[in-house]
Amino acid sequence: MGDLHQLIIEHGRERARLEVNPKEQHLVDVAAHVLENESDAVGITYSGFCVSSLPHKRLPGSDAWRRDGPRLTLIVEPGRVVDNAGHDGTRIVGVPYGSRARLILLYLQTEALRSGSRQVELGRSMHAWLGRMGIPVGGKSYRLIREQAERITACRLSFFWHRDHGGQAFARDSIVEGGLAFHEHDDAHQASLWSEYVYLSPAYYSALQRHPVPLWEPALRHLAGSSLALDAYAWLAYRLHILEQPAVISWPALYAQFGGGFKAMFHFKPAFTAAIKLALAVYPEARVKADEAGMTLFPSPPPLGRGGLKALRIAS
């Protein structure tokens, strides 16, 4: 149990808020909500996205994205979609980025493993998922979701696992087949915003089946507005429960893994520290210590809430 959660248990939320820095009182509220939540709802992600990540901000349209970490190399290439306004009937769509792209991917992966099929239901089901994440599907939010769905449809992924890390290459393939088609509606509250079904590509679905990582859905809701916090949480969920002894991760190593888009360590370090604190607020079982050298990870239970056994069965 984290120090913040223990403080809430022993003294209550209001007293705990008085005991922490005023800038971190929101973490007390998040941690208290997590302790009160008895949901067993689970989200699933692919292990490759736990040790690497998509960009946090928009890249120039034709730029590819590459991250080289100690465990794998991720390359994401922009693609094209049909557009009659383009010179050749198509246009380039950039690499997916930000928290909305991550949430869409989480939904697709979770539903595919839950149903045991590459076919994923959209429409009402995806509308409900985004609602549980606190994301309204209308107005500006609708446009952002539509843009990221289009980018996910068009891009090509390559995951190259490094030797001794147990993964297989997933080279230059799409995430989904056929695309996430949108239907125009005047009423933004209609549930049928997308085509009825979409299919994960065979290669991506196979990789997901081999290497799923369960996450706790209520935790994801509290992180939904921060792509960096989502990445930090997925990383901890993947790493902590397989550790046999403490592991020290230096700040340069953390910067290399998570710092894409940050110009310098000076900018990255406070942002990642804040992201880790938020991730730890939704992960009471995590044992992590930060200092000037980096972060020390200690063996910890997985972040599965009270529905842990069910989550493990889904992900097995």
C-alpha cells in the first residue's frame, strides 16, 4: 500500500489533504476514489506499448515516429486514406498521438480479447467505453476522436523486440483492417458514430494474444487526460509484478523511453515525476521510490483491483 493510500486509510481523505502539498491535493482525491472503487472492470493493452509509446503531441504530417528502448524498438509510419480532394484521391494521415489515441487502442484491444475474436464491435459499445473514461463524444471531443481513429487506421506499426526479451517482431503491419468508418450525424449524441464492426489485423491480434497486459479500468479513467500518465501506468503494470528483485532505472534511461517530444531532461523530469505520482495514486499496490539518480522499482502485485483473478483469466 502506497504512503498516500495508507494516510487516507488511517486519517481519512480530508485530513490527508491537509497533510500533503496543496499542489498534490488532487492526488489524495484520486487515491481515495480508487480505494472506494470495487469494480472488477479490466482493460487490456499489448506489452509492446508498455515499454514504448506513441507520441504525446502531433508530429509534422509525413514524419514517422521511432523510439529505441532497452527492450524494443517501435516505429510508426504515417499512412494514406481515401480523399477525393487530394491530388491522387488520397491524403497523408499523420501518426496517432496523445491520450485519445491510447484510449481508442485500449478499447479495441480489450474488446478483442474479451470476445476472443479479431472482430470488435463499435458504435454503442465504443460510445459507452469513452463515456466510462469521462470522454464526451460530441463537439470538439468528437472531432479529436475521429482524427485519432483515422490515424490509427492508416498507420503502420513495427515492433522489434530485442534479444532476450521474449517477444517476436511485428513488422510493418496495420493495427486494424478496413478502418474505423465514421457516419455523419447532426445529433452528436447518437450512439452509431462508427461502423458496426472493425477487425484487428491478424498479425496484431496474434501479438496481443501472446503478450497481453491487464490494466484496471477505473484507474484508466483517472489517467485519461494525460498520455504520459497512461504510459507510466502501463509501464508499471507490466514491470512491477514480474520483478524478482528491485530494479534501478536511471533518469537518462527514463528519458530515452518516455521523453519523446521533450527537448531536454530539464523539461522531462518534472513532467514524468508528476505522471508517475498520478499513476501511483491509482495503483495502491505499487512500490516505487524516486530520487536524484532515477527510480527504483520493487516487486509488487499487478494493478487489478478487486477483480484481479477475473482479469488474469481474461488475459490468459
